[in-house]
Amino acid sequence: MNYRLLFFLLFFFNLTLQAQEKLNIKVEQTLVPKYEINPLSPAKAAFYSAVLPGLGQIYNKSYWKVPLVYAALGTGIYFYINNTRQYNRYRDAYKRRLEGYDDDEFSNLDDSRLITGQRYFQKNRDLSLIITFGLYILNVVDASVDAHLAQFNVNENLSIKPDYFQDYQTYSHNVGLTLNYSFK
């Protein structure tokens, strides 16, 4: 009789241990993220985008951004080249004027106007170069930030919803955001 009771207690104790182990395994599995986080991914995307503009966006699978990157850089380069040509035209005309020739396309402008034109197009050329370089840096930063945000944990537990409510003391209507986090 004592053996039966001892056997029953050991069997029951063993079942409760196995149930606790299974419960612990389930809890541990839910805490593990469903995807792997690659901490080097943003650096790799930034490097790719620095080597060849748009390559970081392709690495991040943001294909729609590649035409925007090339349009922005191409526009900056176009204005740089155009302003350089105009600057050279005014500079060459002014140099010819100093040599004594007066038969250029700017014969109706005096020397001060030629100098003003040179300064104007030189300033625009330099500004175009700075803006183009800024757009290139923005391309690299965009690739890095996009790779960071791709690893951001977005699940149903965290939500921000718009909220509209009335204050019962002043009867004024208020608009705001509600941050909800549910613990499951």
C-alpha cells in the first residue's frame, strides 16, 4: 500500500515538473523576437550608399527612392555645370575686354556688369556644389536611417491612436494622441 502511494506521489510530482518545464519553454519562446536584428546593417547600407548613390536604398529594398536620389543629384550637377559655363563666358569676355577687344557677345555690357555677372554665376556655382554635396550626404543618412527603422520592433502591443474628447468643465473640444501599450 505504501508503494502505491509513493508511486502515485512520484508520478504526480513528475507530471507537475514536466508541466512547469513546458510552461517555461513557452514563456521563453514568446520573449524571443521573431526576427534577427543585424546591428551592422545600417553601417553596411550607409557604406553602399556612399560608394554608389542609391545602392544603400536598394540594399534596404526601398527601390522607389533610387530615382529620387538620382534626380536630386542630377539636378544639382546640372546647375553646377550650367553655372560654371555661364561664369566662364563672363570671365572670358572680361579678359578679352582687358586685352582691348570689344567684339564679343557682351558688347552691350560695360566692365562692371561683366564683373557682376561673374560674381553672380560663381556664387550660384558654389551654392550648387554645396547643395549637391548636401544631397549626397542626405542619401547616405537616408540609407542608414532606413536600415535602422527596418529593425524597429512594431507589433500590435504598441499603438498610437488619435483621440477626440470634450472637456466637461469648459465644454471645449480637445484633440490629442493616445499611447496604448498592452501587456500580453
